[in-house]
Amino acid sequence: MAAVMSFVWLSAAAGFIFYGGRLFVMLRRFPLESKGRRKKLQEVGAVAGVSAVSFVVRAALFAFLAFVKTSVYTQFSYFLVVEIVPVAIILVVLRKLPPKRTTDGYHAIR
């Protein structure tokens, strides 16, 4: 069972590398040089990289922990490494706050 799950997670990592890489290359070939394009390139690269590394680490740790007696601390550290940290990194990369609304930007309806 551990081998099957590790294979599934490695397949997911390969998918992130393949499709994230394709999107990255497609955005790089886009002719216009702009701040938005550069930011999208960074976002796509970061999300694809973090996701791929996360799935590879998950597969390796799952295969390793299948043969080791686990404790609560081991399970917590596994959960922290393969769930919490990657999600936190992706949330930081993809954070976007809406622009602040100003009261002078609105006009009264007549």
C-alpha cells in the first residue's frame, strides 16, 4: 500500500512539473514585457516548484514511515512538513489584497 501511495504522489509531482513547466514556458514566450507578466511567471514557478517538492517529500516520507514505528511527534512533524509548510508558502506567494477604497472615488447618485 505504501508503494502505491508513493507512486500516486510522485505522479502528482510529475504532473505539477510537467504542466507547471508548460505554463511557465508559455508565459515566457508571451511577447510583452510587463510587471504583471513577470509576477505571473514568479507565481507559476513558485507554485509548481513548491507543489512538486511537497509531493516528492510526501512520497519519500510516507515510504520511509511505512517501515518505522511512528509516534505522535513523528506524525505531527510529517503533517507539518507535507501539509502546513507548503500550504503556507503557496498562500504567501498567491496573496493579493484588494486595493483600498477611497471615499472620494465614489460619486453621489442623483
